[in-house]
Amino acid sequence: MMIAALYPYLVATHVTAVVFLVGGLLAQERIVNVISQSPPEEQAGMLAALQRFDLLVTTPALLLTWIFGLSLALSAGWLSSRWLLVKLAFVVALSALHGFRSGRIRHCIRTGAAIRRIPGADLGIVIAMLTIAVLAFVKPV
């Protein structure tokens, strides 16, 4: 099968992974906001469940988003496009937020420390996702 014939399937798989990634990131932030209101000694079990969710849903979605996104960029020859570079900056920011949040969850589980919310993280996720979507569909620059 030619790469052109695979293109719609790459796009569909990439978009599906993005939906799970963004859903996972937003769910993670909302759940952390709720957990952070509990006393630290009551947080461990909820954080462990959140960590399992992250390992089963959000992290694989992040990996698939990168794999299929880079596959699309390579196959379409977009790597030198300015719009893609701007989009990648937002994708890197979301990836970094995921890494930071996952690391904090692991740290809190290991040490018994209280999890804290990141003010504005959920709004940042939505703004980044909207920016990424506009850049991907419009390809303005």
C-alpha cells in the first residue's frame, strides 16, 4: 500500500490518540483538583488509581500522538513548515505538563506528600489544544 493510501488512516489514528490524550490530561487535572482538597493521608489511594489511569490511557495516547503525528509530518513533507514548528511548541508544552504531573503523582505516592493543583493548567490545556487544532487544519504560515 502506498503512503498516500495510508494517509487518511494515519490522520484518523492521530486524531483518535489526540482525543484520548487531551481527555486524559483534562481528567487528570480535574481529579487532582478534587484530590488536593483531601488531607494528605487520604490521597494515596486516589493518586494510585489516577496513576493507573495515566499509565493505561494518557501515556499511551501521548506516545501514539507523537508517533502518528511525526509520521504524518514526514510523509507530507511538513517538517520545515513554520505552522508545524509553532504547533510542535504547544505539543511539547502539553507533553511537558504531562511529564511534570505524572512525576508529581509518583512523588506524592512515594513520599506521602500532598498533591497540589497547578492553577490554570486545565485552561492552558484547552487553549493549547485549540491552537494546535487551528494550526493543523488551517496551516496558516
